[in-house]
Amino acid sequence: MAMKITDECIACGSCEFECPVEAISEGDEIYVIDPDVCVECVGYFDTQQCVEVCPSDAIVKA
């Protein structure tokens, strides 16, 4: 399973640098998560780091 970024994203970029596998990148209007790369931080952290830092609660399970 992977995480995804919803339209609630304010494009602040805080999530991009928290991803341990570099699955997050800047899209046309909002940031996006590559579902083929996202590991939901399993093996790296106990919680999804992008969710923890997102100020607009725009990151959810895909």
C-alpha cells in the first residue's frame, strides 16, 4: 500500500524532505507520491513521516 496526497495540499514541500525513499516530488500544482516507490516508512520509522509533517492533513492511504 502507498500514501497519496490529496487536493488539500498547499504545496509547502515539507513532506518531500521527510521521505526516506524519495517517493515524493513536486507535481504541477501539488506534491505527488510515486506509489511504486512509497513504502509507508516501513523499515525506517514507526509512523509515516510525510503525514506527521503535513500542515494541511493532505496525505492519506491510497
